[in-house]
Amino acid sequence: MGSNRKQPFGYRIESGKLVTHPEEQPWVVHIFCQYNSGASFQELADEMNSLAVPYEQGKDWNKNMISRILADCRYAGEKGYPVIIGWEELEIAAKRRSAKICQR
């Protein structure tokens, strides 16, 4: 069976309207808070797997999934998506990611 994930983690289509996913939305906030407090992509992926937070049926969380969430401006309301996190949280995550890239 193919993937059912058509919207970013934290969103779903309900009655033809894009809305936040009530079970996933708090995890998006958690990912941003934990990352902005110092957690790594891998630590977050491991935590999501250990807590059995579903991403997509048959798929475990990995650091690339976490990275994509942290880089996605739609969570701050871009492209008509409902706001899950503020621009400030998104910018803090972007600065941290940028600093990490520069240190390599």
C-alpha cells in the first residue's frame, strides 16, 4: 500500500479544508521547542520513535524527517497553512541549523 501522507506532518484535509491534525500538531511544537533548546535531529528522531509517535505507517522517524519539519515555513502560516509555530521559533531553528552548517 502506498503512502497516505500528502500534507506535512501536523496537517490534514478535513471536509475539503486544510486544518491542523489534533494528534500531530502538538508534536510539531515539541520538535521545535526541543530543537531550539539544544536537541539534535537524531535525538529528536530517537525520541519520537521511543514514544511511538506515528509519522507514516510502516516508517520510523529519522533525522531527515526532523530536518524537513524544522525547515518548513508552512508551520508558520506560509502558503495559507494554519499556523502551528510562530515565525520567531522558525527563525531560531533556521539560525541554529545555519550555524551548524557553518561549523562543518
